[in-house]
Amino acid sequence: MSVIITIMQPILRLMQLLCENHNRELQNFLRCQNNKNNYNLVCETLQFLDCICGSTTGGLGLLGLYINEKNVGLINQTVESLTEYCQGPCHENQNCIATHECNGIDIIIALILNDINPLGKKRMDLVLELKNNASKLLLAIMESRHDSENAERILYNMRPKELVEVIKKAYLQGEVEVPEPDEEKEGEEEHSASPRNVGHNIYILAHQLARHNKELQAMLKPGGTYGEGDEALEYYAKHTAQIEIVRLDRTMEQIVFPVPNICEFLTSESKLRVYYATERDEQGSKINDFFLRAEDLFNEMIWQKKLRAQPVLYWCSRNMSFWSSISFNLAVLMNLLVAFFYPLEGVRGGTLEPHLSALLWTAMLVSLAIVIALPQPHGIRAFIASTILRLIFSVGLEPTLFLLGAFNLCNKIIFLMSFVGNRGTFTRGYKAMIMDVEFLYHVIYLIICSLGVFVHVFFYSLLLFDLVYREETLLNVIKSVTRNGRSIVLTAVLALILVYLFSIVGYIFFQNDFILTVDRIPNKTQESGGSMVGEFLSAGTCRKESGENCSSEAVFEVVHTPPPALVIEDKERTCDSLLMCIVTVLSHGLRSGGGVGDVLRKPSKEEPLFAARVIYDLLFFFMVIIIVLNLIFGVIIDTFADLRSEKQKKEEVLKTTCFICGKEEGGLERDKFDNKTVTFEEHIKVEHNMWHYLFFIVLVKVKDSTEYTGPESYVAEMIGEHNLDWFPRMRAMSLVSSDAEGEQNEIRSLQEKLESTMKLVSNLSGQLTELKEQ
């Protein structure tokens, strides 16, 4: 090429950089300088592309003869400059390119549809880059437009079948040449000119054009007019998303974009957690909470991508729910064994009769064979049960419990690894790790497992509280107490104050009435109880190394030695001191159905304080038993009812309300969705899919800012300002268009009625004139 032509490449690059970041003033300046002599550099650039591609010499079929390794860089630069002129959008520059008298649009279409040979046989990477830039230019020409003029201009000389064939061809070529998504770098996945990415850009172009061409729309559906190449269309449809955004002028715009590869690493558990746990704000919208969770979800995607490079940790994290189920089932099993057979010395190994032992061995082997042949849950449970029974009668119950506890401990360690691996807990820093309540819960669970194995089997009973964590209904039962905990505590304090006052009155006036019948513990029961407690304490706390006497007799003496002043009679005075009076009223008064009067001495009517005692008993019954205790029960019951109604309302909202715009399926909104254009299910799945909005936020994060389209720049700026006005609130483009169509139909029907009325009036006036003439 001559120097006059090659010098154009840095000039075009300069003009591209002048318009970088969608500089509207310089975009308009290149088109019109507002001087005496104006030079439309946009049209001049398009004409330069027209000339360098050789279209002035004849047909576009010979395009490949004019594009070679020497000038393909200049052609690419020209196309990139034209793209930058239009993005933002700049509608005036778009119209200049689309309506110019030269066939620049046809050149751009030909660059996409035609095989550029012989360059394509030597340097396919250069051809792919050129096709990629050409598709971006056509998208820029249609960017943020609410009319169909430019799209129809592009479709005028483009056969839909050829466009679809180019998409399928790029996909098939990418199957051989493109590396797996895991091997790609995050920053390169959006702008690399690989065959599959080029095909994806052309697919998005076809998707945008299909809104104005029903034939193309049918061809893009897998299994449509042409059944071949459905795999390519299914792949691109799966990895393409669309959203609706609101611009600064409050107009709505649809964006179609490729889903970043890193979004494939978003786990289904995280989706469910966000879907059900996202809270509504004061306006009833979930957008604010969802936007705050987006950063954590993006970090989780990055961590999950790194996790795939560690096969062992990834395998553990993938089966996290399986490890959790094993832990709970083992906890239930161990507690059943402890409950039925404690003390453990009762079941020794080797005590089973020979024919029963043979039966157990047979059951274990048969269940093992079934598990190997048909690994079904019932067969696995039968094998586990027979194996545990065999262990119990072979080595004894205590060693079996130890083995089960050790296995549960190892399983919980694996679960904790999978939990950390799935959430990426360690990557968020120690502060976030300590503040993670769920992580701390599992650490405490692990500690309890260790205590059960190495200290005493009674610690296994605490593991059953995992049922509360697993079942939301039981969690609501706990919340019914904790949610209004302050009210319950204050009411309990009021009850304590009343008990204190009644204790003072009882101590002053009815001290002799506080005589309770007591039952003595027989000596034989004392010895058996003492031996059990002594065994537990000696197993858990006594240390022979310290020189202490750790025998069960010594522990029994410490625990059960009666005090010297123990009352021998069957009745005791329990109000000789105010403290004992308070304890008696608190213990017996609150637990008796009729109050403290049920346990006090029954007075005679001849006593002078008989009337005062009746009033004392009745006041305690009504004020403490009837009013205060029922207040506490009422708060708990009402809270539980509120939690249940909140849960039902939340489920109803999830079923009938759009997550993004908040429009409801029922009520006044139902009529709007019951139309021919869109249903509520299509609306939440296609138009306002919550995960598509997350994918677009991720796209803005991973994409190079210099490669942003106009809508992407706008959303990136809004995200940087934490401004959520770009989310549609109570709006949808399909409903707006249907409303406009409805208004047009009403106006049209009114016009028809008006015309018919005018005709009728004219006929009546003509008849009236005829009658007057007669």
C-alpha cells in the first residue's frame, strides 16, 4: 500500500480515541463542525471503507480479492472507528452510516456473510477478528433505538438463512480450535476473536434483527425451519441473556448480551439461598438486597472456578448435603443405642447364639451383594444396619459406639472441608469467618462430636439439636421465643416482682402455713444413684495422676453425704427465711395449677387470718397464674402465628410477584399479563430473569471498560455510584407496548364509530332535505 493509504490507520485510530468512552460532543463534532465549511468525517470514513474493500469496482462477491494481510489491519481499524462513532448511542451518526448513499452497509454485511479467501486459508484469526468487528458495528448501528429503520435497512440485503449458516459454521469451527472455558482467562473471555465468540456476537446480532423478521426468528429456534446445526443454536441460546434497563430519561431499553463463562460456576445452592433469603425493602422491592449480594456471588464464582482445579476439595464440596445427612443419621443412631442399652456393659461381644450369628453374616453378605449390583438407598440402609448389628455382637456395644463416633467425627471434618470449599470461607478473611454464624455452628458441632468420642457418650445427645437447624418449622418454633424475647423477659421480670411481693406477704403473715410434705430417698436408691453419678464424674473429671481418690465410693460420699441438720420428719417448714419463702413461692406456686395456695397448709375457718389467706391465694392465682403466665404464652403463640403467616406470605410473593419489577400475577396486574404477547411465566423467565441481571453485573465487572457498549457504560456508571435507578420498577416493555397497542386499538375503534356516525348523520340530513322539498 502507498504511504497515503497507510497513514490513514493512525488517523482513524486517533478519531476512535477521540470518541472513546462515548464522548458525545466529539462524536457530533466529527459529523458537523458548525463552521462555514463542514466535513462529515463519519461519512468520509464509511466511504473510505467502501473504497478500500473494492466495492466501487463491482460486486461484493470478489471481496476476498481486495482484502489481504497488508490491508486487513487498516480495514479493522476503519470498522472499529465507525463502531466508536455510533456507540453511546449517537443516533445521528447511526443514521449517517445507515442512510448514506454509498453501499457501506452492504460492505459490512458482506464481511460477515462471505468467506474472505484466500486470506481465510492462511490467517483465519485475522478473518475472525474482521467478522467480529463487523458484527459489533452492525450492533452499534442498532444500539438503543426504538424504531426499526436501521434494522430493516440491514435486513434488506441480508438473507436470514446465510446469517444462520455463518453462526453454525463458526460454532463448528470453534469446537476444534477453542480451548475449554476453564482454561481461558477471565479478562479475555469477552473480547477474544475465537470462532465461538465470533459466532456468539453474530448470534446476538441475529437475535436483535429477529425482532423485525419473523423468518429469522423461526430459524434461530432449535428445531425450527432448518433442523441442522441445532447444537450450535442451543449452545448460543443457553449462553445468551436479555434484560431490560431504565435510562436516565426514564425510557426502557432491552439489552441482549453473552453470559460470561465464569457465571457457569454459580452453584444451585447459592441460587436457592439468594432466591428465598433476599428481603424486601420499604417499597416492597428486593432489588436493594439482591444488588448487595451480587459482589459476594461474583466472588463465589471466582472461588468455584479455582475450586475446580482441586479435584479432592471439589468432590467433597459437591457432596456437601450427603455428608450432612450422614452426620445426622449417625447422631440419631448413636443416641438410640445409648438410650436403649446404657450402661454399655450390658451388651458384650461374642454373646450371640451360633445360628443367629450365621443369620447376621448372611444378611450382611446378601445386602452387600445387592448394594454392589443395584446401589439403591434401601439396600445401603440394610447393609449398614446388618453391619452395625454384627459389630455390636462381635466386639461389644462400647467399641461399636466408639467406631461410630470416630466415623461421625471424620465425616464432620469432611463436611467442614466441603462447606469451606463451597463457600470459600477462608478467602474472605478471619473477621468474616468469625462473623459467619453458619460456619461457627459447624465448628461447635465438630467439638461436640469430639467430646462424645473422647469424654462421654452422653454428649451425643446435643447433636440431636441439628434437627432444629435442618427443619425450618422447628426453627420458627425457636424464633417464636427469641423474636419477642425482650417482651417475654420483661413479662417474666414482672412475674418475679409479683412473686417477691407475695413472698414478703407470706413471710410476714402466713409463715406457719408454709409447711410442705417431703418424701425421703431410700438408702438403696441413694447407693445406686451415687454409683451412676460417681461413674460419670470419675470418667469425666477425676484424674488419678493428681493423687485424688477417684473411686465410686469416694465420689458417692462427696455427692450424697446428707447435711447434719437434715429434718427427720415427713413435713418441713419452708418459710423460716425470706429466701426460702421466695424459693417456695417461685418453685411450687408457679408450677401448681391453682397457685401457691395448692401447696400451703389448708387453714381452718376459725382462724383469724382465714379471710386474708383466701384473698392471698386468689390474688396469686389471678395475677400470676391467669394474667402474667398467659401473657407470656400469648406472646409466644402470637409470634409463632406471625412467623407462619409471614412464611405463607413470602411463598405467595415468590410465586406471584416478579423479583425485579415487583409486578404481580394476580389482582389488578393479572389482566395485563393475560394477553397474547407475554404471560407472567414468560415475563419472569425471559424479560426479567433475576439471574440475567446478575450475569450482566458480572459482565460489566469482567469486561474491559474500553470495550463497553453504550448501555454497558451507563450501567457500569450506575453500579459505581450504587444507584439502582437502572432497574425497572413496576414496569415492563411488553406491558408498555401492549398498553400502547390497546390505546391505538381504542382510538381506531372510536374513529370507526365516529365515521359511521357521520355517515348516519349525513344520510339523515339528506332524507330531511328531501322531505322538506316534498
